[in-house]
Amino acid sequence: MWRRARQAAEGVWRRLPAPVRRALAPTSLRGQLLARSLWILAGLLVLIGVVQYAWMSRFIYANTAQTIRSQVFSTPSQVWISFAQNRGGRDPDRAVPFSITMPGTAVAFIDSQGDFYDLTGLVGGHASPELPAQTYAQALTRGVGADDYDVVTAPEGYRALLVLVPVGPPGQPFGVVQVAADISPLRHVLIQQLLAFLIVAAAALVLGFVVLRATLRRTLVPLSDMVDTVQRIGVSNLDERVRAEGAQDEVASLARSFNQMLERLAAAFAAERDARERMRAFVADASHELRTPLTAIHGFLEVLLRGAARQPEQLQQALESMYDESERLTKLVQGLLTLARLDREPAPEMRRDRLDEVIRELLPQLRILAEHRTLAVHLPEGPVYARIDRDQIKQVVFNLVQNAVQHTDAEEGRIDIALAETSEHIVLRVADNGTGIPPEHLPHIFERFYRVDKARSRRHGGAGLGLSITQSIVQAHGGSISCESEVGRGTAFTVRLPRVAADEG
């Protein structure tokens, strides 16, 4: 049933002209707010009209019934007593014993025996409707309240307001007077009231349409400004922001959320551009670093093919050079593979271990690496625990020491390794007295393939990946690395790792 009704309603809706459908169900927010506000206002006016009509009907009918009772009570009791004693007998030429001011009134008398006497019908007036005898008996026994009345159909076919009034001494009525008044004049008054209300309601709807339209236009100005701003924003114009001053709380909240989204988008695009630039630089640098040893090896092979292979001295020199270049190429590839592995697996397999023991195990290799340089190691007397990957931490220490070796004098150089504990961190410090790093280079030293002195780094086999690998390993351990340097006095790298208590598992 509901499905058929809905289908029928949809069919009627589709048959309506497009302008009518747009007027009844607009698609714009302003139109929908205006339409729904007017629908709500119209619904309230209809509700008020229905309530007012029902209340006015009850008021007019009750007031008329009370007027009829007053006129009946104003008739002397002797009239009704004599009428009851004669059991309704009367001369048709005599007038009704009382008069009703309302036109079209039918009057009847019902005695205590239940006999019905139509007073107006006897003299050629309106015939009175006769109710069941039980109704009159109830009126005699319990009486009729001030608001008791009924609307019935008279014998002539018109609708009448029927009022029953018991007459006689209090508690001992000897009859009931029935008055049936034509309600056509009353309904005429109600219709006039209803028409007046409809006119006022229509005027209220028109006024509401004008006021709501202007109010909504002014209210939605911040939202329209937002739309204009959003339309101006593009990939190349992410710096523009939506203004939220003077807007409603909801619109202001939307504007703030949209501005935050723009900031995140701008940051994401900036990060993507930086990543593209870094990738482009990384590919260019990697290609350059790989091309240098390959070019050298290719050149030596050409020399050998031209006849140098038959000369023992040139052959030995070429083979040694190609061996050095192949070692350099191997280190470069291993560094790239290490970075790729760290990027792919940011969380190493770590366990609680003694960091001081890891450094002690590395000391023989570090002393060989330092050669004639002074290597000073400062370790605490007690154990220093950390959650680490031993192999990766060894690589961190080795990379930092190797970096210090490359930038210090071979005879007068000094490298200090210090391990200490604070309340929250384990601090590993590797310092040297080398050439130092200019301030403009410090922000970039952890970038891949970045070298402060490119010529010197190449001579020592460096490709600018050691510090990048070191930073990746430290960050994977939940720590941080920083650098302090002064040109001509040396450089110090500080690694901070999360501290682990001695009794922690």
C-alpha cells in the first residue's frame, strides 16, 4: 500500500513542470533553507488555524447554548408547571410560552413521563428533532452541565445546535425543554473568522518570504565568500586562506578546518616537491659517483688494450688503479644497499645490550683506522645498557671515527670517543681536532652524497653516504644525532639514545 502510494506520488512529481519542481524542492542551500522555513511557517499557521477554528467553534457553540439556557431559565416556572399539568395540551393558535432571540429555532417540551411535545411545530414553525427517550430520562435524573450541547440534523435537513434544559424545582425537575437552533449563522461567523485568518496567514507567508530571503542572503554571505575563495585556490595558489571573521560559528569552524586542510595540502605538496628534488639530486649524484670509477676502469682497460698489457710496469699500475676503483665502486654500492635496507626496514631487531662493551670490541679496528693519530676513549666504569642492534651501532661508531680520520692530520690528529649517561639518554660523543666544517655546510652534512670538500673526500674514498647511514641507524633506534663544528678547531658529533635501566628486561 505504502509502495503504491509512494510510486503514485513520484509519478505526480515527475509530471510537474521543471520550474514547479525547482520551486518546491530547490537544490541550492539558500533555496532549501528558504523553502523549508516557509514550509515550517505554513505548517505552523495551518496548525494555529485548525486549533483556532476548533476553539472558536467550541466557544461560539458553548456561548450560544448558555444563551439558550439563560432564556429558558428566564421563563417563569408557572408557565412550565401549567404546561406540565395540562400534559402538553394547548391551543395551536396560542403562542409559544417563551421566545428565543435566535432565528430558526425549534422548541419542544418533554414531561417527566417521557411524552414529547413539539411546541414550534404546533404553530407552523420548525419541527423539533426527537431524541431517544433514554437521553431525556438522563437529562431529568442527572441534569445537564453548562457545556452540554450537541449538533444534530433537524427534520428539515439543516444542522442544528441542540440544547436540553431541565425545568422545575432543584433536584425535582418535572420536564425538559429542548431547543434546536439553526447553526448556519454561527457557521457563517466561523467562516468569516477563518477567511480573515487565511488572509492574515497568506500575508504572513509573503512577509516571511521577503524577510527570510533577505536574511538568508545576508546570513550566507560568509559561505558565499568561502565558495569564491575556494574557486580561486589551485595547486599553484595554496597560500590563499578563507576568512572566518564575522561568520557564524559553524561557518567559522568550516573555514578553520578548510584552512587547516590547505595547510596540510601545502605541506604535502612542498614535501613532495622536496622529495622529488632530493630524488633527482640523489639519482644525479649516484649516477655521477658510479660513473667516476666506471670511467676510470674503462680508461685503464683501453690503455691495456692498446699495448700497455705487454709492459709489466704499466700493467701492474693499471691493475692496481682498477682494483682501487673497484673497491671504491663496491663501497658505494654497499652504501646504497645499506640506505635502501634502512629505508625499507626502519625498525631493526634490537635487544638490551651493553653499549660500553660494543665500543671496547671495536677498539682494535678503530686504532688501526686511526693509524698515527691519537685515539682517546672515555668509558664509564659501570655498565651502560641500551636497546640496540650491535652490528648497526658498530657501524655508527665506525662511520663517525672514519669521518674524523678523513678530516684530521695523519700525525697530529686527535680523536676522542666518550660515552656517558644522563637521566633520560645515553650520550655517545666523537670529537676531533680537524679542519672543521663551515657554518653554511652544517645543515646539509647528513644529506646523501653531500660532501664539504668533494675533492678531498674522493681522495679518501668517501661518497657522502656515511653520515646519512649513521643518521638513519640512530633514528631507527629512537635517538638523534647532532653536529658542532668550528673551522680550524675541529668537529664533534653527539649521538643520543634512549636510556635503559640496568634491571629492565
